Amino acid sequence: MATPVSPRVSRRFWTAVLLWIGCAGVFGFAQQPAAEGAGNPPVKPSPREVLELVEGPVPSAAPGVVMPALDSPRFSASLTGYGDAEPMLLVRGSARTRLYPLRILQYHPVVNDVLGQQRILVTFSPLAGTIGVYDARIDGMDDHLEFETTGVIMAGSDILWDRRTGSLWLQASGKAIAGPLAGAQLTRIVGKRMGFSDALTMNRTGPLTILSGQTGYSRPYGQPAYPGYDELARPGLLWPPVQEGFLSQENPMEMVTRLGMGDTVHILSHRQIAGWGARNLWLEEGEEMRPVVAWWNPGVESVYSFRDIPRTTGVLMVFHRQIKGFGSLTFEETGDPRLPLRDLQTGSKWNQFGRAVEGELAGRTLEEIPGLECFRFAWELLAPVM
């Protein structure tokens, strides 16, 4: 008689199998020739050459594997065919808003785009969980930069290469780590991960368009590139064991948000905030303590799950909870998904984007604190080079 396999062992086994199938599927068709165009930089280094040029935690490469950038992205005004919880990256310009489905970005970690009159770089490194949106211009340069991946990652974050100067950049921070522009820093633009329906609700800056799946490449955009990745106990399947002590961390694969306030950095655990509900906190900012409220907005699908078997996660929202004329507000959850927050001082009700909709403070908006989302292991390893 065959020995029965426990559901736990079976699930872990098939998660690992699917993950490797996803990697093989991506790697099998990802190699593309380097982009051509005006202002070509010196010859693009191979992954092996990149490894020789960069210094940092656990750089690794899959030779010949380069996920193609989107240089002429197409956008559509049609907003049909998306589920309410479909994971999106929302980027707002002065006169328009763009949505980038994460299920497309996982196969194209770099999008060289134009928002209004501004050249921007949109990036997503699924192995680190990091999203980065940047101004593609550098102070002192009269032209913008264009980027692509190198096939090398550092603690899960892609190392990018710009075609104009040949410099190498860390996706998670937008910082040049090698080459002529080493030490330069791209200016970060706020981009927010959220569900599709929340993005429609939040958009108040004009026309809304969404990145089209008509990219010119044949990719299974409806399926995860790394299935079940965020359910693994550790990321060691994808690169060799790292420095001593790392794999003993309690939750290396939990998602965290890094908040940079002055010279102080704060790390908030998504798992903890999701368990707490609305949490009123005081965070150090220089010599002052700043009142904030952290709130878990549920209802966003994991990009690592299959669309026909979606798995829901959420988004951590952090706001300054000080309103001029009212001092520091204290919040509690209402249990109403439409207006999930209520302040105890006035009883006003607030939506998930920090805007008071009912009560004495109706029309007021809390200032959101932008942060960098990533898996905990990525933050722990990348912190020294960020």
C-alpha cells in the first residue's frame, strides 16, 4: 500500500515545482537582443561582467536571461476585463493617471515611459517584491536615460543598465552602483500598489489609461511568473545560501514597508498591521515624533497566485494623522469597507485613501507617507547599499 502524503507536504512540494516551472518558463523565452536606438552607450556588459563590476549582498545571475524592457508601451482607455482585486501599480501625473498591471510588469521589469511631458522609469522586481517609479532625468544632464535589465539580481532586486552612459543601477533604490554615474540617484515618483477597483476610486487627476497586454511579446500575462513564491518559507531556492544567520530569520519572506522619515528608517510588518487593524503610531522624524496611522487595506490579489485561483493579500496604508486646527487625530476601524476609518475626536468617517467623507472633517485629506514595499530578506540585505 502506498504511503499517504500529508496535505502540507504535498502543497509545499507542488509550490516548489510550480515555482521552478514558472522560472523555467520565464527564462526559456526571456532572452532578447539589446535595444537599438539613438545614443547607444558602450557595449552592454554580460551578466558575468556585471557580477565583476558590482559589490553588494548576494548578487547572482542566470547567464543569457534578460527580461525585456518595454520601450514603446501601449495604453488603453478601456477599463473592462479586470477583476476588482487585480493588482495594479497606480502612477499619477499632473493631468493624467496610469495603471500598470503587475501581471504584465512581472514579465517586463522595466517600462521606459512618458507621463505627460515627463520621462519616467517604471520598475518591478518580483523576487524582492520592490516597486520603483523614477524620473528618468538626472540633474546636470540635458537628456533622459533609458534602462533595461542585465539578468543580474542583488538580493532579489534587479540590477539595471542605462543605454546612454552604461551605468548600473539598483532597481530598489534608483541608485547608480557602478559605471560613469556611480553614486547618482534617480528621483523617486510615488507609485502605489492597489486593487483595480480601488484605483478607479482613487483616481481624481484626469484621464485614466492602463498598460495594454499588446506588448509585441508573447508572454502568459494571465499566469504568475513565480507561482507561490510569496508562500515559501525562504528564498533560498533561487540563489545560494547567504551570509551566516540570514536563514535563521523568523519571517524572511514576509512583506514589510520601509518608511524613510528624515535620517531615521522605520520598518512596518504587513503581517502585524493586518492583525492589529488601524494602528495609531508615533514615528521618530529627526528630533520630533510624528503621529501616523497605519491601516491594512485588504482585497488585493497576490501577483504570485493564479488568476483562476486568486489568493488575496492587501496593501499597507500609512498616513500622517495630524489635521491643522484639530491636532493629532486618533483612529479606529468601523467595519464598513466603504468608510473603514473613524476618528475619535470628531466622529468623522474616512475612506481607505485617507479622505474624510462624512462628518465634521468631510473633505479633509490625510497626507500619505510613501514607502518601499519588499520582502523582509530583501530589506535586511539591501539596507547597507540603499
